[in-house]
Amino acid sequence: MAVRVTESALCGEGVVTGTAEFQRWYAERVRNDVAEVRRIPLSALEGWETVPGTGEIAHRSGRFFTVEGLDVRMPDGPVPNWNQPIINQPEIGILGILAREFDGVLHFLMQAKNEPGNHNGVQLSPTVQATRSNYMRVHGGGRVPYLEYFREASRYRVLADVLQSEQGSWFNRKRNRNIVVEVDGDIEVLDGFCWLTLGQLHGLLAIDDVVNMDARTVLACLPFAGPGPAEALSPGGGPGDAVVRSCDSDVGGVHPLTEIQSWVTEARARTELRTRTMPLNEVKGWTRSEYAISHEDGLYFDIMAVDVKAGSREVGQWTQPMIEPRGIGIVAFLVTRIDGVLHVLARPDTRPGYADAIEFGPTVQCTPGNYAPGPPPAHLRFLQSVLEAEPDRVLFDTVLSEEGGRFYHAQNRYMAVETDADPRLEDSDFRWVTLHQLARLLRHSHYLNVEARSLVACLHSLIGRS
């Protein structure tokens, strides 16, 4: 299977949808699928209520999600105790992509979707991107197209199927089903959908804000790892060849997978992280105004509200609360080539919203504006190495949006920066890991955070440079 996936990644021109045709189609979707998103007072939310006594913001149906308060205690952390708002959405949504072979090449059915939080409107999303409340039609809207392929996945060939986490600073233990299903027969391609090869999608990942977060996390779960992809490569080669070798399970890494798993398990065992939900109106350090709930220092994020009018969605008009981050973040892997094999420098990332407290994260993950001037904290000691890298060391550098259904204009600068293979970069907080090892871990829940999964998809896009 890894060879088929790699072959699709090397196919930069689709059999079904050529690049020029896609560009025309996508431009038309952008022109026609326009949503009016207007900031409104929190008190103007329709169908939502501020719960008396707690201040929580909840939907009157009892579904969708709530905005609650969270008390976090981590005695050995840089900040031993803090309070914050957080989204509680216990439902498991479906992020599903349909796959089909055309002329021997895997293609993927993608949707042009406008989310209220996307700063540029339309982005490419999975075939199905829906919460349980949405696909159960709690909102009274239309049905979700192609949903049956994922709810009845056992009837088809499943290429990937795993529950994965969402942003651990903004969601409280949120999970979605990331699934790719391959079909053989003809499928009606509805308006707003098109077939693309993995190579075409990888090319689009290099363009700011085209491939959305939900598509990236599902693409990262594709079975790239396996024996065979590196057999046709000659010695040496560029970054693309190093990525192909890194995806080949016959090629070794600096550390065996069991050691990597033990490393993160040990980190989880020694980390004391206790969280409890609390009334939103008792969260310390945050204040509520007419339009937002904000941190007293103007940092981190706001809870705000929008009114949305969108003719292409299952429901034409609605209001909802959203998280609006303060500033664009930096998400980066330092990478190196060891014996021609690409390794990434991963670290255990601790967030209050993770089910297991810790998941593998990128080398650097932060919003720089949230930190005071001066030396960075220990977990960000490679931030300057990323920001000051020479241009020829930067293998990937694109600004990409986060989930537009809950986050308003949330963007991160995703980067892969090559460095020398220095063993001194490793310590108790950082390890060199291959892509096939990350792929093995991605078969299971709660190993890679959503930002790391996005970066894995971005690194896979370098295969096209082979």
C-alpha cells in the first residue's frame, strides 16, 4: 500500500482533474461560495444561552459544544496553575476522504468548503467533515453528502481509520475519526467536489490557506510507511529522496520504535497534570465584555461570536461562539538527514486538553507574541534557529489555517528547517524520529498532536521533489 500512496504522491498531474482545470474550478468555487460572517455581541447569539450561575455558553439543544472554564494544575510545569476558557465538544466527528484508482493512480475526492472561521473563505476539505450533531441534522438542515461510505466503512477497503485529537489548548479532550476509504465503482461527483492525486494535493499544500486542517490531518494518516518505496532510489539525492527513505520501513532510524514509545510513555508517567471544569464566570485572569471574553493581558485568544450567512451549507444562517487567537503561530520541525534518511526532531508536548496529557509535538510550537522579551523558555530553545534559518535550509514554509468551524482566522506558519545531524540536540525533551516511525504511531490514537500531523503531511509533500 505504501508504494501505491507514494506513486500517487509522485503524480503531480491528475488523470481526472488536470491542474489547469482544477485552478478554474477552484477559482469558480471561491467566487460563488461566499459567506457573510459578521462579528456580533455575545448576547446576540441565537439558539445559545449563557447558563445562569456558571456563565457557560451552551446551545439550547444540549448538542454541538459548550464554552466552559478549566482549572489546570501542573506542579512541575513552568506555570503551576492557571484558569482558561475551553471548548467542550464530546462528540466524535467524521473527517473522511474517499479514494479511488484511475488509470492505476490513487485519487482523492476533495470538497471546496467555506467555513466561518476561514479568513479567505473557501479551502479544500475532506469528502466529509462533520460533527455528529451536524450529520444527525440536529440543526434541521440538509444531509451530509457521501456520509454513508464512512458510516458503513466495512463494505469498502479502509486505508486508514483512527481517532485523533484536536488542539489541546482550545478543546477539552476532543477527538475526530480520521478515515480514508477506497471504492471501486463509479461515484457521482456532486457540485463542489473533485478528484485529485496526492501529488496535486501536495502541490497545493505549498500555497497559503488552500488545504484546510481537517484535510491535512487525514492525509497524514495515509499508510505511507511500508517496505519498498526507497528501492528505486540511487544513493544521495535531495530532500524528496530523503523523505521517501524515511517512509520506508526497511530503513532504520537512530532509535528503534520501541524506544520512542517508551520515551513518550515515561514522559506521560512522570507528568502530573490535573484538570477540572469550572464555571466560566469564575475563571481567573479573564474578563467578559460585550463582544468577547479576553485575557486581562490581551494574550492567547478571545471567545467571540459571529453571525453567519452561507448559501452552500446544510443550514443557510446561524450564529455561534468561536475562539479567536491573538497572532499567527509558528509550528516547525527541525529535520536532518542521517545516512540519507530524513529524521525530525520531535518532543513530548503537554496540553490541558489532551486525553493522555502528552502527545508528540513539533520541535517548535508557539505564538511568539504570547511570550515576554528575553530568553525563550526551555521548550522553545530552537525558536530562533527556525526563525533565523538560512533560506537554503528551509524545506517547507507556508501559512496554513486551523479548523475554521470553531476558530476564527486561526493561522500558523508551518515550517521544516534542515539542520546538521548533531546528537547534542537530543536530550530528555527531544528525539530524532523517522517518518515511518511516526506513521506507525499514527495508526493509534493520542500519539501525534494535530500540529505535528499537519507537518507530517507537509513533509510528505516533499516527495514530489524526488
